[in-house]
Amino acid sequence: MKHALALVACVAGWPLLANANARRETVVHGSLTTEVVPCTGLCTESDWNGSLDGTSQFTLISLEDAGIPDANISRFHGDLVLSTARGDLIGQDSGVWNLDTGQYVDVYTVTSGTGAFEGATAVILLWGTLDPATGQGLSHYRGVVIGGQR
């Protein structure tokens, strides 16, 4: 009987222990405005609104033609840091960009953070336009931030 009570106590307490060790997942969404800023390659600065209020800095690492016949679509990859009042989300950004229409879609993969986002990871989808002629853009984002101290 003594062992049965110990087993019941362990099993009953398991959900509490599991939840204490579970990583918090937070759905994020909103919009951002973007403008190209001076640098040696292609850099942008964006103002984020919604779940993640802040400013991001993007620095292009690579831009290459996607190889789609009769289309001016390129693949891009770069570094992206989103700074908020609670801390920074740091990661890589990869996507495709139609240089004729300005439409793009990309995935922001967060690999580290600071402040309230220390230990966080995230996957955030961005979509919208960045006009190559004017350097101005309007976009939306939606994703999940995992971990951190929010």
C-alpha cells in the first residue's frame, strides 16, 4: 500500500512537473512598414506593430535569381534583429522577392534573444511588398515565439 500511495502521488504530480518544464509558446502577429537604409549592400529598417512592437534591422547576405523563366524573382537571405522594449530577437531571414512587383514572402528564424527573449526561438512568416524603386514597403507577420521569460 505504501508503494501504491507513492506511485499515485508521482502520477498525480506529473502534470505539474511537465507544465513547469514546458516551453511557453506565444502566437505573434501584426504589420510592419519598411524602408531601405544606406549601407554597403542592401539594408532595411522596419517599424513593427502588433504583438511585437519594435524596430528591426535587416542586412542582406545574398540575393540570387530564382531561375524561373520569364519572371524577375530572386531568393534572398540575410541577418535580422528585431529590437523591442522587452528585448531583442536575433536570427536569419530567407525568402523570395518579385523585383517587378515588389511582392515578397519570407521566414524569419529566430535563434537567440536578449532580455525577456533570452533563450527564445521563433519562426515568423512575413509577407507583403518592398518596392525596389522607392525602397518603401508594407507587410504583415504571423508566427510563434517559443521560450523566453515573457
